[in-house]
Amino acid sequence: MNNQTILDAIGMIDDRYIVSAQKQLGCIPSEEVSLSAVVSVKHVRRRALIGVAAAVMLLLSSFVTTMAVNEEFRKMVFEFFHITVAENVPNGDDFGDKTHVDLGGGVSAEYIHVGKELTSSGNGILYNINYSENGEISGVSFYQLTGGIVQDIQTNRTEFHVSAGGTSVDGYAYWCLSDDRFAAIGRGQTTDRSKIWEISTISGQSEMVLLSIYSGIEDNLAFYAFWLDLHTGAAEAVFEDDGLCELTHVQEFQVAPNCKYALIRGQSDYDLTDAPYIYNLESGNLLPLLDMTGTENIDKVLWADDDTALLTLKKDNHYICWAYHIQESTMEKTVDEPLLNSDVDGSGGVVDLNGRYLLHVDETGVVAVIDQKDGTRSAAIYGFVYDKRGQILLGADGEKACYFVSAQSSDSLSVETLGVIDFTAAKFTIFDRSGFDQNQELRLGWLDKNSVAISTAGNGADLYVYKFE
Amino acid sequence: MEDARIVDLYWARSERAIDETSSKYGKYCFAIAHNILANDEDADESVNDTYLDAWNSMPPHRPAILSTFLGKITRRISIDKWRSRSAEKRGGGEIFLALDELSECISSRNSVEQEIEAAELAKDINDFLRTISLDERNTFVGRYWFLLSVKELSVKTGFSEGKIKILLFRTRKKLKAYLKRKEY
């Protein structure tokens, strides 16, 4: 019996199930005439005698498609814009009429009095967490920026109760949904302090979150995970047995965007080294990845896409990346380069962005982008010279990165240059800032997929929002 | 024209049967075929083969629901066409993705009695479908019978793509457990 058999069997299911699906899905036959499909009986009979022609080109396989896409990446020429006129950063105490400024080059700035310190979730939602005296989360408030004004978003709270390793784990997930933007927050510990738990969002999901439970020594560092339905509070165990039996001391559990696999870093009983694994969420199979790399340990694991996991290692000022291709079951070393050393003039190397893409800076400061999925390098970004004081912050979807240069003082980020690299649009735009030293710039982060925000302290806290079109 | 009258035309061996079938079900059958073959010319071919098969099937058949009768023929013909033309490579369309998703529901042993096994399995799948919720069932049938993409299912149901994926994931997991109990 194989999966083709099951597909054939599904073809024979009861008509009433097909009709029911037809009604809900709108797959009901149309009364409209389709001229292309009108065939006379005589024509049908002739074809039956002659036989059906069979001269159709096959579509490209997904492997070939991938190669074609990365051939494009290899030839990709990033457009670089350095906006010539610097932003004149206003004093937070008095924006005056200057609350919205067009900086040119598709970049605009908006200055907003917020009045409170808020954290960005990176998708347009801001939040503030309230804590009780014992340090537990007592409430979360969500906000969004609309027309330069900070607006409340309704906060929902879902209570859950699960059992993990014989211990009751209870808590709340705080979440909001506004215009398809979703955020969820929750973390805590059990009353006996034997376990800690946290809520994390799943890519593409707004009704379900992942509840991860980490145990202490009393429970042998066991790991448990549940899919938590935010509307009902129902929790369904991810693992069939009580927890992930094969591994302990799980450090990471990252669900792939297609929800078919999870990347795990943990320890097995016979080897106390932290190692990476791929867990098939449907079959329950656990695949160790470390041996396939030929190295003894890995720093980081992340998903490049639904079918590719990346494993990275920084050692002795060197950076290595391996890509595990799930469909082909192959491990490939895709990057093996020195790390960029900002203390040494005239040296080149790579800059880790903590995502699928990497920056390569040559000895003269010229930058190219590397796709770690297969090591393909883009054409150089001409016109841009990398400032070794520069720092990079990857956007939530991994398709853009914020580049900034900080003239860092003791109590302020003092951002003197700010820009965004768009890996898919192959565009890199930066601008300089003057007057930043009149504000205490505390935080910089992605506000949403197109905007970066700098938050400042002072007279009620302000947001300096930069939108890159 | 009502289904019963169209079936009467087949029984009467009237050429109008094909015209009426094409008029009422042409697009429907084309949509099913295209989901599998991802190619207009191949899908047209499957639809034409469907009309021939229907002509040869009625009589003796007198289906109560003509849409599902024709849909099953189109689906079978299109899957056979896909198998013969893309045995080694991914041929596009949703069928390969659907097969990939279903692969975890059942152990993969090759069998020469595949047709018999499929018929037996169909009975158990019918029993399984009775046990799950309406949303789960319709999403499952939409994905693995109609071979609609996740995006299309999202548009047609009004559910988010994330919810569709979770519904399918849960249903496949339940099906796997169900088939395991049945010793598949």
C-alpha cells in the first residue's frame, strides 16, 4: 500500500461527501457554456479510434525551478541609493509642525509622541507588558499606529490548562488581531517552579500558537509542546507520548512555515552535546543532523524556507553554513568564509544577519549578498562601501534588513546613518541623520515590514518612524 | 437541463447528451483536470476523454448525482495521465504536493494488488470521514479529491491559509491513527 493507493481510494469516497464539499467550497458546476470544452460525439468517437495524442512538455521540476531562481539571484544587481540630503532630526521636546517629512528616494519620516515605552512585534503591532509583584505577566496592552496616532487594539486573553510530565501547567496567552496583523505573548512558570512555559506564534497562523514547556532537573530536562487554540483554549499535544522522549534540554523548537517539520536543538541520552534535529510533525520521526555536517557542534539552526534548514557555526573567526534539503535528504556546505573583523583594516569577510541571507564584504568594503540556501552570491552592490561600525537587524520575514551606523555614546544609540536592504527587490537605500544627539535614542527595531522605528526617552517617549517604499 | 434528463439522453444514445454534459459540467470537469495536470491542453484532453467514458458507461449506469459521477471519471483519467507522464519528475499541479502530504498517512510498500487495496481502503476512509467534523471533512475532500491548493481552499472557505493547513494536518494525523488501528 502506498500513497498512490490512498489517492486512488480517496477518489472512490461516498458521493455525499463530495457533494457536501462542493456546496461549501463553491465547486458547483456552472451552467455557462465553455466553448473550448464543447465536443461533438463524432469527434469523441474519432479520437477514441485514433488514440489520444501525447505530446505535452512536462513542467519544470521544482529542483530545476530552484536552480533557475538562484541563477537570477546570482545575476541580481542591487540598486543602491544614498539619499543626498541628510535628515534634520527634530528635538523630541518639540516636533512643531514637522511631524511628517519626505526624505526623498522613497523614504519618509514620521515623528510621533507616544507617551509610553512600547515594544514592537515587527509587524505593525506595539505592546506593553505589565508585571505583577512576583514577576509574572499580569496583562498585556496592544497598540498600532494609525495616521500618526497610537491606537489601542483589543487584547484577548485565552486561559489554558495542560498536563506535562504529571505537572499541571496553567496560564494565559495574550493576543490581538488587527487587519490581519497578529501578535501573541505569554510566558510563566508552574507554581512548584519545576517548569517554565512560553507562547510563540507560528508563521501564517492567527488562531493557533505553540505552547512550549521546559522542565528542570526534577523532570530530567524534558520538553513538551502543545498546539493551543486561542478561541477555545483547547491544547493538543504535539508529541504522541508525554513529551519528546528522545531528547532532553531542548533549547529551540522552530516550526517550519508549512507546519510539517520543526527544527530542534537538544541533547540525546547518550550524547550530552547540544545538537540539531529535524522533527517530522506528522510521522513523529526525529532526524539527527549533526553527523551529516562532519563537525562537532553547531551554533544556530533556522529555516531558510519550507524545505531547507540552515545550520551555522562561528569558530576561530570563521563562518560556516550547511543547508539541509529535506526533499532530497542531502546536506550541503554552502558557506565557508572568514568573519568580517571590524578591528582590522583592509580585511574582508562575512556579516551574519541571523537569517537566510549573509553579507559578504571584500577588502575594499564592497558588499555582495549571499543566499545561504545554496551559497549563491549576488553581484556586488556598487556605490556602497561598508562601514565597519555598521550593524544589521533582520526584518521579521527575513526578506529585508536594516543597516545602521551608530556613533554610540554611553547612553544613546546615536544613529548617524540608517538604511534598508531589500533582498527580494534588490534595493538598498540609506540616508544620513543630523541632530540625533539632541535625543536619547534607546531602541531601534522594525515596526512593520516596511518601517523601522527609533524610540527615544525623554518627554513622554517618542517614536521616529522611517518608512522605506 | 436536469441531471436525470441528461442521463436519459445517454440511455437514448442521443448525441445531445454530450452537448448538454459539456454545457453543464464542462468547466467543472476542466477545473478538476487542471488542478491535477496544470496544463490547459492536457486538461482539455482529459475532459474529452471523460465524455467518451461517460458515453460508454451510460447505460448500464444511471448515476443519481451526475456531477460526482463525471468528476470521479475526470479525476481518475487525469491522475492516470499524470502518472504516465511524470513518473520520475515533479509535474506541477497540486497532485504532487497532495501525494507528498498523504505519504505519512500510510506505510509505503509497493503492491501489485493496488486496485483491490484501494477499493478496500475507500470503505475505511468513508467510515473515517463520518467521524470528523464538517469543516475537517470538506477541507480534506477539497484538498485530496478536488486537489485544490491551500490558497484556493482559503478563498473558498473564508478560513485563513494557516487554519487550512492546521485542519489538514490534524485530519491527516487522525487518518493515520485510524488506519493504523485498522492495521494498514
